[in-house]
Amino acid sequence: MTGTSAMTAGFGAVKLAYVAAFAAAAILTFGSLARIGDVQDADTRRGLAWLLAGSGSWAASTVGFLLAPGPTLSVAFHTIGLVIGLSTVGAWLYFTSAYTSRSVHRNPTLRRIALAVFLLVVAVKVTNPIHGLYYGIEVVQTPFPHVAIQNGVLHWTVMGASYALSAIGYFMLFERFEAVSFDTTPLLVLVGLTGLPIVLDIAGFTSPALIDVTYEPIGVAVFATGLFFVFLDQFQAVRVAGERDDPVVALDTDDRIHQFNQAAEQVFPDRLRGAIGEPLESVFPDLAASSEEKQLVEVTDTSGPQYYRVATTPFTGAQTHLGRLLVFTDVTQEERARREQTRQNERLDRFTSTVSHDLRNPLTVARGRLEIAAEETDSEHVETALSALERMETMIEDLLDLARHGQPIDETEPVSLSTAATEAWEMVQTHEATLEVAGERTFEADPDRLASLFENLFRNAVEHAGPDVTVTVEPIEEGFAVGDDGPGIPPEERSKVLESGYSTADSGTGFGLAIVSEVADAHGWSVQVTAREAGGARFEFSGVN
């Protein structure tokens, strides 16, 4: 009997079972593609669609291999199956990488290497009739008449590499399942079914009871059916929760705890222990009672209070609303800094209130008494005392200005360098001094504090360089500079002039340039004291946006 007549001699129950199994795998896999749009993540959807389309085509080519009337056509279907089957390895890795929020599938170098290897192996498979190194064929009668594939060393090499790559995908999935505190048993079973056909592959090679074909499409068909028609919502929940390093708690439509990831369990062990199915108000009463869009949750541990900002996002799957996700972002450092700043501001407010009232009141009384004494007596001591009181009042005003100008800036607005400098100049008693603005620049600043910065610089120039000084304001690469044509500041004093209380004049309070430094710091600017090329002091402000 010839090979063709031997293959077409009968259509027994065993052959029928094989054809039915692979045909059902093709139908179920292609049918699952109808629901591929229910997968939320675009990359996961793309990889899964590629995997299902490839597996369905692989199963269909196996049906063709089994039903082909002769060896030539059987070999053609087998070769098509080899090519398609190899492509599903890439689809599997793409899918598992995307689902587990990795970037392997997006790496251009890996994609180019994978394509080159794929094309090389495909070329070897397609040209097998020429070299015969990949497989040979033989028509056998057990368990039914068919073309038996005698796989060669190249086949087992490629198969081993394919299994190794597939194992990487399994590792990524199992690691993701482990990272969430969900009951992922159904998903573990489904994923495991995709690898179960390996047992049949080995049995087909070692036992005549099974034919030597690749059974993976059957496992993928079961996986796809269970995924899309039974466990899609859980599949989506694992992906969404597992893709975040932050703690995530999933709520159902009744605001009951549905699932949570390991990060959430580690941060809230007492709250989430046995919390599945419990209402939100019994687990996080502070969140349930608050109407704020982003709330703050405080957790106390051995290192002190920890703060988490909670964002709520809708959670959907299979075209239906499943509930919402609570995503907890660690803002401990920011919140501690904010609270410390608030405490500092409160202390500063108390300090300025004390200075403003408790010190000014006795000074006012003392001034009044001295003015009465001045009318009653002609003593030079009274005038000296009045001058001292005036100086003290000036120092208090400067001290209050220094405290106010060092506070954080809440809002800024675009300001013109020339306009700000000119308006500040008009507020200062400048005698015969001259202002020159050499250029223009617009930047973000608090207008009132910027005015105070310029006013203190202008007063300093007039007091130390003389009433006829020329002051120059000009833009520089990273900000602006203010200079004068006076005697300048000696190099050994430049690091001190911005300190509170430092003054080279007997009548000075030493707070003017300190206020300049505080205003710059509040804006996030740097100030450098230097000298003009033609002589005179120069203050350069950088980091100005």
C-alpha cells in the first residue's frame, strides 16, 4: 500500500479524537479573540491577541496535517505549524512582559535580535526538504495511519530554546501573582494549563500510543476560554494592582474590600488582616468619612508617623464597572517637611507678634516720657536717649522685615526687571544718585518681596557709596545683577555682608542686606557678592526663572 493510500485507508476513533481536539482548540482560541477588546492595557491586549491568533492558526495547521490526503500536503501543513508555533513564543513573552508591567517587549534591541533569530530559524525550517537536518518523515500505522515526524537535533535545539524562553514568561507571571495578596489560584491553574501539553509532547515522542505533534495550542485554548469567559475580572485586577509598587486596595461596587497587593498588606497589616469582604468604613473609617478627592492617611510604626496620599481611580473590566482602586502614595518626607514648616511659621508669627507688641509698647512709653523730659530740661542725655530709642525702633522694623521676607513664597507672577527696579528706586530716598537699567528680562517673582530686595540694595548703595552714586541693574545669563560705582566691598568682608546684624556703618542695623539674602532664598535664587570690573560693589542673582 502506498503512503497516500495507507493514510486514507480509514478514519478511526483515535484520529477523530485528535482532529476534534485540535479543531476545538482552533475554534475556542479564535472565538476568544472576540473579547480581546475587554483587556484594558493596550500592550497586554496586543500581545494576547497575537498569542491567540498564532495558537489558533497553529491548531488549524495541525488539523490540516492530520487530514491531509498525502505526505506532501501533511509536510506543508507541518511546516506552516512550525513557523506559526515559533512566533507564539515571541507573542507569549510580549504578553507576559506587558501584563507584568515590564519593558522587555518594548526594548528595540531585543526586538531586532528576536526578529533576526526568528527569520533565521524559519529559513532553516522552510528549507528542510533540501537539507533534511530539522526533521524527517515516515508513514506509520499506529495509532492510526499518519505521517510521523522524525525530529532531528536542530529541532530539539530550537524546542529547548523555546521552552527556556517560555519559562521566562511563566516566571514573570508567577512573580506577579506572588506580589499581590489576591487569591490567584484560578489564574495559576489557567497559566499552568498552557504548559501541561509539554507532558503530551514528551509522551508523543517516547510512546507509540500518542502521535508526535506539538500539543501547546490545546493548552492555550483552555487558558483563553477560562480567562475571557470566567476569570477576566480577576485577571484585570491582578494586572492593575500588581503594576504598582505603591500599596493598592481594590473595592467592589458596594465599597467592600475586594483585593489588595502585598505592599498594602505590609503597610496596613492590622487593618487588612481578614479584611476581604469588609466595608471600607470599618477598615479605613477616615477615608470613608472624607469627601476630599485626595486624602491623607497616617500610619504609626517604630520610625514614627508615616503619611500616605490616597488617590481613587475607577476599576473596570469586561465593559462593566467593578468598583474602584485606592492607591496609597508615600508622602512622608513631604508631609513631615510641610508640618515642620507650619510649626516654624507659627513660631515665627508668635515671635513677630511679641516683637511688634511687647517690645514696641514699652518703647512708646519710654519715648513719651523722654519727650516730656526734653520739654522740662535741657539735658543732652535726653537727646542721646531719644536717638537710641529711634535706633531701637528702626532695628525692630528691620527685624520684622527680615522675619517676614524669609517665609516661603506661595505665589509668583511674571515681573519686568526694568519696571521692578524703577518702581523700587522711586520708593527710596536717593538724593543725587542715578539709576541705570541696562537691559530687560522677565521672570517669576513675588512683586512685593522683589521690591524690598531692590529697595534695600539701593539704600545700601546710597549709604555706603555716597549720595551721588550710580546704581546699575542689568540682566545676566542666569538672572540679574545690581552694582554701583562706589568703593566696593573688600574681598574679606563679602562673605559676611549678607549676615544678620553685620554692618560697617555706626548707624546701620545690619539687617538690610540680610533681608536681600532672605528674599533671594525664599525665591530659590543664589546671591553672590563680587566686584564690578570698573570698581564698586556688585550683587549677582542666579537661578532666576
